[in-house]
Amino acid sequence: MNAYLAAGGGLLVGLLLGIAVMLLRVQQRRAQEDRLRVEMAARVTVRPEVSQVLSVLRSGAMVVGPHDEVLQSTAQARTLGVVRGARVVVPAVLTLVRKVREDRQSRSTELDLKRDGLSLHLMARVAPLDDRTLLVLVEDRTAARRVDETRRDFVANISHELKTPIGAVTLLAETLEEAADSPDDVRRFARRLQVEGARLSDLVRQIIDLSRLQSDDPLLDQNEVLVDDVIGDAVDRNRVDADDRHVALTVAGTSGLEVLGDEEQLTVAVANLIENAIMYSERGARVAVAARAVVLGEEDFVEISVSDNGIGIPEDEVERIFERFYRVDYARSRDNGGTGLGLSIVKHIAAAHGGYVHVWSKLGQGSTFTIRIPQHYEREVAADDPSVDDHDTMYQLDASGARGAHSQEVEG
């Protein structure tokens, strides 16, 4: 009996040893195969002409070897977070690489990634380079998507804004036809028709102005512009509306200042600010327009400010007032024929002239909009030149100095 047990035990031990040896050999063979793969991958190199192209590419690009290893990548590919070290770290791109390696067919895909709290929209393309390597191109299309979304919103807003006055004109025309036997009704509806027609005309004109600003640089044809002329013309364009609303318009500040740019566009910008100030002020209010020279850091600017003591702007809306078609008080804007494009036009004009718009506002106390544009000197004036008037003073301004409440600077 003991002999049988000893024989069975020996057989079992032998069997276990055989299995262990076999497993050890399998592991050794796999380790050897892995070493061979690594050695083979190490021998895979990027062709010099491909490496040269990658070195000058600004877009995201990389060459991937036979074992998903990244052999070479551009700085942009690493910045976008597609590559880390020698690995492709975006699963969708890695899947695309493996599919292309399998059937040797070029493929592309669109990706939405989150990086440092920002949303990125990428286009990835993978194509075979040779029998062992693949080329991956990654294009950042975040800005293009944002432009497309802005364009779609703009078209939708235009459609809505045009629909209202066009519908009103159609309705008034029908009503006018039915009231043909009543002279009083005809006159009343005709006046209303003129108002809606003027609103439609203003909207179309401002849309055209905005389109021109986005496609034209006024500084390509530089002209010396006297700020006094800009302010004078802008005030004259709003004088009738100010008188109708019993709003006092005053002009102050330094005279004789000059900037480079397009006089008509600058006049439109200042006139839009004055129009808004009048529109959002109560009867008997005051609107002041002033110009002065300031120094911000090492740069000389001309400031054109429009101040009112009107209703002011809520703090949570200050950041949005330069958006197209945005209105702080929609009912008041509609009643006064506002289109919601005026401040957007101001922002683009200031940016096109190398400047920006600053706004300060406090609810119930009023607002001040300031256009800052680089100053132009017709000639150098000596410090001891007796021809320089005392009122031509250069103010030293702290760039962060707001006059209270809430403020914002808006560049193009």
C-alpha cells in the first residue's frame, strides 16, 4: 500500500514539475519575443525627408511605429495632449492608428477633448507612410468651430431682427389699405410705417457697416484725423434726438488732438456711443463728450469718452453689452429704434485703429464709455516750446484706475 502511495506521489510531483518547466519555457519564449519586438522597433527609423518636414510643421503631427510607439512628434501634437512621451494617449486616435495599420486605408475622425478646463475640437488624419510606419496629422479646429457657431448665431439673430420690422411693415400696409376711407387712420398708420421703415433701414445699414469692418482695415490707408472734427460731427448727428428728449449735450477736454485712421468710421463709433447715452437717459439728463491725451505705460493714447447720468448697466451684463444684438433694456431699445449692433460696431472700429473700448458703469448713476486710440503727432514739439498752450496737458493714467463700481476693457 505504501509502495502504491509513494509511486502515486512521485508521479504527481513529476507531473507538477513538468508543468512548471513548460510554463517557464513559455514565459521565456514570450520574454524573448518581446525583446525581439523592442529591438525591431528600435531599428525602425523615420526617413530623413519625413523628419525634415515634421521639424518645420506648426500643426500637430507624428510618426507611429509598428508597435504603437511614437517615433517622432511635433511640439503642437504634444501641446494638444495627443502625445505623451512615446505614447499616443488619446484612445480614439490610437484606435484609428490600429485600423489603418490593419487595412492600410487612410482614415480621419473628429475629436472633442478637454484640456486644462478648455474644450478642444480636433481633426485627426492617419495614413500609411511605408510598410512599418504611419503618419498622424492632428489639426486644431477649435477656432474655426467657434467662428462657425458665431456665424450661425449671427444669421439666426439677423433673421429674427429683420422679421420684426418686415412683419410690422406688411401688417401696417394691409391696415392702411383697409383704412383708405379714413384720412386720420391713413396718416397715423403712414407715420408708423415710416418708423418701421426707418428701423429696417438702420438695421440693414449697421449690418453692412459691421460686415465692412470685419473685412477692411482702415489703417491700410492712413489719414490724419482731427479728433475735434470727429466729436463735432458725432454730436451734430445726435443733436435732434437730444433736443427731442431734452438731454443736454456738452463737449469738453483737450482740443487739437490727432489720430491715424478713417474719420468716418471714428465718427460712427463716437456717434453710436452718444446715441446710446441719449437713449438710456431720462428726460432732462446730461451727456458729456470729452477728449484728452493720456499715457498708459510707455504708450500715448487719445481718449474719447462719452458720459451720461442715465440708468446704468447691471454688473452681470457689462461683459455682454458688446455682443451683436444684445440689449440691456430690450423694450427701451425697441421703442427708440435700437438695433443692438451699435456697441459691437464701436468695438470693431476701436480694434481696427489699434485701440480698445473701456466701460465704467454703476446702476442708477450712469455710464462712461471710453475709446482709446494711439495718438498721432504731426510734429515733435519741444518741451520749452512757448506755442504749446497750457490746456494741452498730457495726463498720466493708471491703467487699472476705474472710477468705481464695475468696469471692463474690450479689445477686438
